[in-house]
Amino acid sequence: MVSQVLQKPAELPISARLAKNVRRHILERVIEFILMLAALSAVATTISIVVILLYESYTFFEHVSLFDFLTDTEWTPLFENAHYGILPLVSGTLTTSAIALAVAIPLGTIGAIYLSEFASHRTREIVKPILELLVGVPTVVFGYFALLFVTPLLQKIFPELPGFNMLGPGIVMGIMIIPYISSMAEDAMRAVPMSMREGSYAMGATRFQTAIRVVTPAAISGIIAAYILGISRAVGETMVVALAAGQQPNLTFNPMESAATITAYIVQVAMGDLPHGSIGYQSIFAAGLVLMLMTLTFNIIGHLTRKRFREVY
Amino acid sequence: MTTQASVLENLAEVRAMIRKHKRNDFIFSIVGLLALMIGLLTLLTLFIDLVIDGYPRFNLDFLTNYPSRRAASAGLLSAWVGSLLVMLVTFFSAVPMGVAAGVYLEEYAPKNWFSDLIEINVTNLAGVPSIVYGLLALGLFVYGLNLGESILTAGLTLGLLILPIVIVTTRESIRGIPVSIREAAYAVGATKWQVVFHHVLHYSSGGILTGIIIGMARALGETAPIITIGALTFIAFLPPSPVSDVAPFINFEWLESGFTVLPIQMFNWLSRPDHAFHINAAATGALIIVVTLLMNGTAIWLRYRIRKNIKW
């Protein structure tokens, strides 16, 4: 419309208002473009992460064969006699995560059932903000807790437990993940339509029976997705394990032993003073790539589970 | 007679069953509440533990001293100043970018594969472990763009880290603004940007603010990415002041300065074998917890207020 007006013969003066309209129109486009650039920053970040991890890992894998990386049982990149087997770091990561989940899954699920099926509106209004506060506590503080409170406490029960072990940080990590799992599982349960509960109550079922036999099976995909995303959180968690699980790569699944996780290794190397471009420097990117692939796999499976297997009512 | 007796017996049985099930309900609600309270109890224990352990350091000297080799005279000065400056950079990088991205996705983005791509990216970024952002910053900012281990690098890294939080909360609060508000503004001749800037953003500013506060609290406590970019842990100087007394009164030298932040200082003290330093770490931890809890508490309270007050 604006352009039609502009094409009229020159003797017709374009009113100031129309000129303003044109300016406005251009400005609108410019603004939209700037906003789009901002949104693209998310894509740019993802691409940069992938490019940098792949690029530095590529130089790493020029020195180390992929086969050794995946099968060697020792990880000693900083030693004279260097071995580059990722397995000890992966075993440490999986063991601490498994302990965390053994704590977080039962408690998180029970908490979710309680919040969704038992708690009154008022209780929920009080409990949920508290859980949110817990999510906001910095992880380094939880690391202090694992190292100087939980581990000494556990040593009273298991006197042979070393000062650095995977049990303490695993438990603390589990407590950290409870709010995360319970809030996601609760969302899934509350999405189950009320009519299903009413049907169950009408048959004479109690709240507990309804929750366990009707609501939980109906929301199971969402609940499992919450577990899987919880695993991803545990695998990527850094400070708690870096502080309390020890820094010695150790191919073991025994929670009573000390072992380094992938994240703890990255922190350990970064704290030291490795020259840029050395094999030690590149090894943290290779470790980071493995970590990224693990969390990405869990995240994708989690989202797919939630989407694909959701029962539609 | 016999039928009546059996009915009565049955009734007693049924009543016993009902009692049993009601008891189960009650027991479960106690167990459920306990399961949730474990988190709260942990938080309380943790805080009390930190306060008891760190008590000897609760004095002003602790905030005005530089780190030192002697635990008793070591302080947090360079750490809290560093945290403040890093947060400044984080704020000015993540907030404009995040809000703009949120506005674009909610108000402008057409429904096509391109917008879907951006959406999937934001969701994914929220799930990336924080230490991976540290590796990104190490490769991109420190060595790629040669920014070094500076306040600017740390601020930008944390900015990227909290970007998904800001984007998601911006979108959520914008989504709460009813279409009728937009239509009213369009009806009096506003352009799209005027509708967004004068109305939509204005009314959703409270919600966006909660997201920003939560994001900043997260950035304040985040340790792993900053360690990864190679932040120094023993800093006995302050970065150049951002404000000076000669024109132009503001300078940006501090952006390139080395730094340390509160969680890193805590981590450093904690990883020393000497127990005297653990006291310092506990005091620092108590400080970090108080500040982050206050920030998160403000955000939650703000959200509660908004939800309660606004009725469209």
C-alpha cells in the first residue's frame, strides 16, 4: 500500500504522515531482524559447542586411536607412560550417578505422588517453593557437605570408608536431584485427567490405590522421562564429585572406593597449568565430548519418551 | 438369622478393610511428606553446619582482606568484587539477548522448521552440563577470540549458561498476556514493535524479572565453567575500578583483568588439606547460600505476587 502511494506522480506531495509510515515500516523490519539474530544466538551456541568439542577432539584422536580410547583400562594422560582409556572415567561417572538415582528415584517418585495426589492446595503452595529454593543452592556448597559432613558421617557406619569415596557424593547428588525428578513426575501425574481418578474412586478405591494403580501407570511415560533427565543431570554434575569423590581415575564400580568422574577430570586438568595445544589440554575436550554425547543421549531419550509414549486421553 | 449374622460379619470385615486402607492412605501421606522434607532437612543441616564451622570468620575483616597463606587472616575481598564484576557482564550480555530472543520466538517467529530449530536448540541448551560451557569458553573465548582468562570471558560464559533460563521465562510470561491487550493496541494504530515494547513487555516485566533473578543466582553459584576457563584462585589485587574520577568517568580496563569469584575461592580453600582453610570455606559457603537463597526467594515471592495480583 505504501509503495503504491509512493509511485504516484511527483507533483502530489507525499504527506509527512506517509513518510513517517515508511520510516516506521523500515524500522519495524530492522527490529524484527535484530530480534531474530538474538534468537539465533541459541543455535550459534550449540554449533560452537559441537565445533569446538569436535575440533579439539579431532587433534586428540590423531595421537590416540579410537580403539585404545574405548578399550584401554587406564586413564593417565598426564603421566610419562600415558594411557588414554576413557573407561575408568566412565565407570566413575556411572557409579556416582547410579547411587544418586538409587536415592532420588524412590524419594522423588514418592514425593511426586504425594504432591499430586495427597497434598492439599495449601501444602503444595508451601512445599513447591521450598523445593525450588533447594534447586537454587550452588553445587560447590553441596560439595562441602559431601566432603566434610556426609562422608565423616558414613565413616562412622563404615569405618573402612576412605575420605574420598563415591558413596557420599552420590548420596548428596541424589538429594540434589529429588526436587528435579519430583516436580517433573508431578507434572506428568497432574496431566492425567480427573475423570480417571473419579472412575477409580467410584469403584471404592482409596487415594493410595488410585495413585498406585491408576494415576502412576497412566503417567508412566512422563515419570520415566523424569528419571532419564535426572540421569542426565547426575552425569553432568561436577563440583560435588570433583570435591568429594577423589581425582584418581579408577576402573571400579565399588561405591566404597575413590574414583574420578569425567567432570572431575576436566576440573583437575583445568586447575593445573597445561599449555594450550598439548595432549593433556586436548584430552579434556575428548572427555567433554564423551560427556556431551552421554547427556545428549539421555536428554533425547527422555524427550522422546515423554512425547512418543504419552497416552492421549 | 444365619444370613443376618453373616451380613454383620461381612460388614465388620468390610469396615476393617476400609480402616486398613484409610490407614495406608495416612501412612503414605506421612511418608510422602517426609520424602519431600528430606531435601529441606538437608538444606537446613547444610546451612547450620556451614554456620557452625565458619563462625570464627564471621567478621568484617573476612570481607576486606585479600586471600592469604595464613588461613586466619585470609579474606574474600578479591572474590566478592570479582563476583560482582562478572555478574555485571553476565547481566548485560544475557538479559538483552535472552529477552530479545524470547520476544522473537513468542511474538514474531513464523511457524516453520526454522523456528522449530531454534526452539529445540533452546531446550537442548538447558540440558547441557555447565562444565561443557566452560570447555566452549576455553576454546572460543580464551584461545579463539584471545580474550584470555578475564572477567569478560567469565561474564560471557555465564551469560551463555543462563541464556536458556532467561529465554524460557520471558516466553512464559509473554504467553500469559491475553490477545485482547494486543488487539486493543493494534486497533489504535500501534505498530507491532510498539505493541510489543509498550504493552506486552511492559505487562510481563515482572515475570521476566523473576527469570533474570533466578538466572543471576545460578550464575553467582556456578563454579565448574569458571574453573574450566582457568580462573586464578589466588588473587591479591583488585581489578581496575570501572568508575574513575577523570573524564569519561567510566573505563573498561577491568574487563581484561584477572579475577576470582566466591565459589572458586571456596573450592580452592576446600581442596586444601589444612583444616584451618576449611573454616574459611564454610564461611564463604554460608555467604553464598544466604545470597542465592535471598535472590531465589525474592524471585519466588515476586512470582507469587504477580500471580495473585493480576487478573486479566
